[in-house]
Amino acid sequence: MAPQKGKQGTKGQKQIVDDNQATLNFYRNMVFIASGTFLTVTCVFFDSFTISNTVLFLFAAIVYVASYQFMSYMARAKYTDAGQLLDAGVDLNMEGGIAEHVKDLIILTSGCQLLSLMSNYFWLLWLLAPARGFWILWRSVLAPWFFQEEPQSTAMTEAEEKKQRKLERRMRRH
């Protein structure tokens, strides 16, 4: 595939609103399908909920509601009294944004919930979320802080500037 030439196109405000709505609908449907499948299979085949299944289902529901509400808050568009679009909100499909991590959390929760129908040990996959959070914290905040280089002394920079001026004078002569 050939590299794209020129500047990357930007999305218009109206397109961001439409894309955000489609993204929210997709993740809402994912939540309903995963939870509905879990409830149906658990009630039909297992006859009752165990305490662990109930607690983990409630925790999954809290994660789903909190994640979805956070994404819908981020994507909330602002309109004027006349109905014109002022601000489209945050683009939920932007690469490297916080919404990407929230969407990953919904996907992880759905996967854990559906896989737990085979074995309750699949709920342990939820431990990937705090592990990923720590990894992001380490990479972006802690590691640069711990491993930063020592600041150079002003005497060293003055000496380097002097050498640079001397070299420039030599270059102008020749």
C-alpha cells in the first residue's frame, strides 16, 4: 500500500456527532448481547445463580454502566438555541484517546462474561485491566520520571557554545 501524500483529512463536526452515535450504539448492543446471553444461558442451563456468578454479573453491570455513561458524557454535543451545532464533543474513535481504553474495557468485560459460561476462571481475565493501567502509567509517567537524564551544568553549555562559535568562524574563513 502506497503511503498517503499530503495532509491527513480531518472530520467535520457533524461527522463526529454521527460517528459517536454509531459507536455508542455498537457498544450498547455489545453490552446487551453479552449480558443477555449470559443471563439466558445461566438461567436455562444452570437453573440458578451462584453467589459468585451474581456478584460478578453485578460487577460487570457496574463496569458496563459506568463505561457507557462516561463515553456518552464525552461524546455529548452542544447546540445553540437555534439548533446549530456548537461543539461535537470528543471524538470517540480518535486513536490514542481515553475513549479507546474505555472501549477496550467494555470489550474485555464482554469477553470475560461470555467465556465465563465455560469456566468461572475466565473472570480472572479482568486482571488484565489493572495490569494494562499500570503499564500505561509506568510508560507515560513513572519511567520517564525515574530514568530522566541529569540536567547539564551551565558551564558545559557555555563551553559548547564557545566551541560552536569558534568552528563557525573557521568555516567562514575557508
